[in-house]
Amino acid sequence: MAGSAKSRLRVTRQQILAFRRRVGALSERMPPGSESLHRAAWAGLQDSMPRAALLSLHARVDGVESSTWEDPSLVQLWGPRYQTYVVAKRDFALFSLGRLPDNAKSRLRAERMAERLHARLDGTRMTDREVGLGNAVRYAATTGTVAIRWEGARAPTVWTVVAAEIDPADACRELARRYLHIFGPATVGGFARWAGISRRSATDAFASLEGSLLPVRSPLGDEWLLAEDEPAIHAGETVAAPARLLPSGDAYSLLHGAARELLVPREEQRQRLWTPRVWPGALLVEGEIRGTWRRAQHTVRIDAWARLSRGTREAIEAEANALPLPGVDRPIEVVWTP
């Protein structure tokens, strides 16, 4: 998968971030409906923070309500890195079987855990605590036979399903395509880390896509982009949304290593967004991360990194007041951190 320096397409930070906002529906919300929910969940919606997936949907789709995460077109599972994810029901196999370990020992561990879980459940549903197999039960998720429902406050309910008839390598290849479309330009290492799979599996997935990949030179070095996305990354800058409140773990900021430097160039600001413990949400203002936010019940606290205009503050407060927060029956109070 080599590409000479001369043949590599050069892309700038501005082009990359505008592209990611465009393909991630963060410049303009999509209309309500299952197809929009599917596009919003193209690379999955991390839901490890209670109802983070719901807020990621709200940032991308019009008409999202507190119950939208329960839409029949969506399901939950232990997805990349065994975190709780909301994905389109039709993509269940990609985010489960697409991560089946490639080495015999780990694959056997996953399959045996799935057998133990199936026997323990015996066609019923239980919380993972009632199952009594500990956190290791999550290894079974990569067999494509484990579904969950997590309300956010209690232990998740677990049950088994029939695995889709798809080759795990094919599922992994499509998962790589999803990753490249939402996080691109990207690298094999970045895909392996995001998906929680081995470097070898990630390398094989990229190799199988070689004919449809475009080598690019980004500010971070040599990376890859889906060739079909070249027109989108060349497209002119769109009008960025005035404000979006992205939850902890949102795909736009779900980055590691040097990739974080592209999104947030200043180190002290990166430390405030990607904290050692639970990450806050990201405040996206006119195409740039301008601060963080956290919520406690009906209170939304905004930590802006620089002075914002009155119009921008009003746009942020409007976003906060529109959040589809379940269980909150009083008006949102926005508190600004000086």
C-alpha cells in the first residue's frame, strides 16, 4: 500500500476538518427519519456516557427526542473497544463480527464465552450482573451473537441473537470503510486503535481496500482517504453551524495521539478536552472547538476558552435549551465558566 510523495494528494487542516464536519452532518442537520439516523450512526455512536448517543444524534438530525435512541432502526451492543454503542440495526454485524479476533487464542476465548453466555441465558434476558460471568462476558460480543440494552443508570440487559451470515473479514473491511469516511484521512494504526482490533487485522482490511484508497499527505504525515471522498475533501468550505454541543465520545472528537493536535492545536486546550478521567463534551462553534461543557441534571456548564460574542453565546444557549434530555422536567440553566 505504498504511494510516492509525488503521487500523494496534499490536504490542509482546514480541508480535513471541513470534510469531517460535512460527512458527519455537523454543518447542517439532516431531516428526521431512519435514513438520517443511519447516516448519523455511520461509524457508530458511542454511548458509554449515559445517552451520549442521543446527544450525538441531536447534533446531526432534526427532530430528535429523548426517546429517539430507541428507534426500531437502531440497536445497542458492545462495539469498538467493548464500549457501549448505538448502531443501525442493519449494521450490527459490522460492529460485532467485524471485530472478531484474528488469532486463534483470542477467537476461541470469544467463542467459548459466547457459548457460556448462551447456556446461561437459555433464551431469556438478564442483566450482565445476573449472568455472573464478569466483564469478560463482553468478549462474546465479537461473535455477533450478543445484543444489549443499557438505560444508563442500571446494569445493561443482555440477550443472544443469531449471527449474521457474513465473513468476519468482509465485515471488518466495511468497518474500515466506515472509519475512513468519518475519520479520514486516517492510518492503519488509527483504525486498529479505534476499533480495538489487532494491527494485523487492520492492515489486512486496508489492504483489501487498496484499489479504492487514495494516498494523501496531511499535516500529520502520510495517510489514506477513500478515493470516492476526494471530491468532498476538495469541496469549498461550507457555512459552519453557529454552535453544536457534542457529547463525550462523539465521533468528531473521538481521537487519540497526534490526531488530537489537528483538531485542537493548543496543548493546554487539548488537556481540558481529553482529560485523564471522564471527558467533557466538546463545544463546536463555527467549525472550531472553542471550549467544553458538562451537564448535571438541568444545569449545563460551559467552559469557553476565549471570549465569545453575544450572538455566539445566544446560539450556544439555544443549543443547550434544545437538548433532548430524558428525565429533565424543568428548563435548562446554562452556567458560563469565567
